[in-house]
Amino acid sequence: MLNDIVQEFTQRMESRMLEIVAEFTQQLNFADLEAALNAELAKLNANFQQAVLQKLLLNYAFINMLKKYAGTLGMRLKEYRCITLTLSNGQQIKIDSPYFIKAKPHKWRKKRGPNGSGRHMALEILGFIGRVSPGLLLEAVQTALLCPSYDVASTVLKGRGINLDVKALRRLCRLAGEVGVGLRGSVSLSGEENLQGHTLVISIDGGRLRERRRKRGRKAKDSKRQGYHADWKEPKLFTIYLTNEKGEIVKKFQPLQDATMENHEGMFALLESYLRNLEIEDAARIVFCGDGSAWIWHGVEALCKRMNFDKPSIYQVLDHTHAKQNLGEIVELLNSTKQAKARKKWEALLWNGDFDALKNSIKETITGKDNRKQALNKFANYFTGNQERMRYSWFKTQDLPCGSGHVESAIRRVINLRLKAPGTFWLREMAEYFLFLRSQLLSGRWEIFMTNLTALTRRAFWPFYAADGSESESLEVQ
């Protein structure tokens, strides 16, 4: 079978190469030569993939195993259906695929299989999602996540020989997001994460994007569209990384990060799912970093209680830069001639954790009654309750982080550069998918995520495939 494809390709290329070389000699355009050869090789590649795939899908031994697996899911083989698949090189192939439906559908309704539809179960096992190959899914979704819009992503892919319009890209992102979001906390892990003896650092912060919500009521007479609201919302994001005994980031551990449109309780529930899938008992210390937002520290306390963390090994650090910014608001209440000297002195007291001296200095330096009252209120509201989180000089001696710059960078890369773009409004569901997918991509765990995503059904099927070695041997394609 494969030999026939090679022979056919060789015969066709004998005349085709003469045409390609002649065109190149006349035009001297190497780009056209390169494109023509790549197109011919892409067709050969597609023919090979079609032949191997079709041979497998028609193999009696494979189908017999597939039926056994489908039986455990309450499904049965109904028929073979001719469908079109798109490959990673942009080529489309037609194959006859076994189509499974629910074993005993109710007579009074036409519901077939889970969620009312049948399944091309063999393709699911092989990693196909939405009738595209795993390689194309990775390429298309990754491009859509990195480009500023679906239109730009479609143009970029077209230059690579992959013709996917905006609707197709949106559909693939939705499919990848739906499956991935349902497996958050585990789908991004390789199983080889080693926390032994390291410090686990968890940074938390919130971003901004506009959520699109359809307006209620009737459409205005002079309007063609219903209209929508575009209020600012705060997606919440966290990052997880490791540091060694010297406080240096462990490069072998790819950071984990995720973000959600849920409220703070939903965000901490998401964070908990990640932590429970890590062997956090191997970590020497756990550090929580964030700014002064009350929801962060209330959530951290509740999370530690739910997970029964050992308190002596848990540290909370309020970002030093945010602390200085809030101290700067008090400095601004001074006369401009006194600000520089006071700022230097107060920042030193803040770094050393000498809050009594800092409070007394503020009282003595700010003389105006109203300004002093405002300064002391600010001190009481922000600094007094966070003193244990502001022991920066001591944190430094213990090689603990003093800032949350890691999550600040993630906010910019995951949210601001794509989801916060001017004139961009997000449906809540798609915003959730993009927050998750971009978090996986920009954290460096994209290949782990995609490998786990496309291997889900195969892992469940594998025991049936490996159960009979004699049948497995008969699946070889000649």
C-alpha cells in the first residue's frame, strides 16, 4: 500500500519537476520554487497519513478492541461514516470512520450517545479533536492565543498553508478550552514535578478585562443589534514556582499558572486543586505573596486551614513595592521640601520592620492636624494589620522572596497583552477559556498540556489494546 503511494508520487513528480524547474529558470523566484515543492511533499505526506489511518480504522482486530471499550461506556458501533479530517500541514483527507452511538436509545427520542450525539471514538483515541489532527490543534490554538485577534491568526496560518477561518479558529479554541478547563489542576502536570526540599512560592493578583453581556429587553427600533454591556471585570491569577535553599528560582521546574473569571472563592478553589495534585508535603516551605488586598489574605488563611498546612513552614509576604507605594501616599502629605528625607528614612524603617519607630516618626514629622489624622488612618488600615507580612529584612536573611513580581509579569503577559486589548470585549465563557489556555502556553507547559489533552481517551482505551498481544501484532500496516 505504501509502496504504491511512493511509486505514484515518483511517476507524477517526473513531469511535475520539469515544470517546476522551468518556471524557476524563467522567473528566478526561489520562493515559488520552495512553495511548489512544499505543496507536493504536503500531498505525499497527506496520502501516507490517509493510508495508514484508513488501514487502522478498517482493521478487524482494532475494531474488535474498540467495540469492547465502547461497551464499557454503554455504546455500540452503528456504521462507518465518510468524514473529512484536516492535518497539521493544512491538507484535508477523507476517511471512513467507525461511528458509535448509545447502545439502547429510548424509543421516544433520538438521543445518541453522551450529550445527545454519537462519537467517532477511534479518532478520539488517536488524539483528534473537532476533526483536526493533534498537530493542527496545537498549531492553530497556539497561533490564536498569541496573535492579537482571530483575523490575524487566520492570516498567519494561511501563510503556512493552513486555511482556517475565524469561526473555525474560535471553535477549536472553544473545544480545547472546554476539555482543558474541566481537567484543571492535573492536565498541566507531567508527573515528574519534584518539590523535595524546595520552597514553593505562590503569588496572587488580579487583572482587568471587559466582559461582554447582552442587554436585556427589546431591541431599539432604530438599531440593527440588541446591544451589550462592556463592564470592567477583575480576573484573578496565581503563579506557582520553586526556589532553592539560596532563594534562587529552580529552572527545572516549569512554573504553574492559571487565571479565572470566578470570584476570590472560586480562584482559591482552583488554586487548591493544583496544590492537591502536587506533592506539596515534599516542599520545605510554602510562601504566599501578594499585595495588600484583603481578599488575598483572607483567602490564604482559609486555604491553609482547609489543607491543614503546618504553620511554622508557611509564610505570607506582602509585596515590598506595593508597601512602598502605600507609604508614598503618606509621604505625599508632607511639604515637598521634606519628602525626600522622610521617604528615605521611612522606607528604611519599613524594610527593617520597625513599625513602632515608623509610626512615631510619622506623628512627629507630619504636623498638620488633618494630614496627620489621614496619615495615621492610612498606617492603621494598611500597615498595622500586615506587619507580619512586611518583615522584609528577616525574609531576606531566610532567602524568602520579598515581592510578587512573578505574578505581576504573568498579569501583563496572560491578560493585558491579549484580553485587555483596546476595543476587545469577552463573553465570560471564552474569557475563561483564554485565561486558562494562555496561562498554559506562557508558563512553558503548553506541550505537557496538549500531550495530556490529546491522550485522555487513549489512556482509557490502552488496557483493551494491550490486553491481547496477538491482536496488537496484527495491526501492522504493510
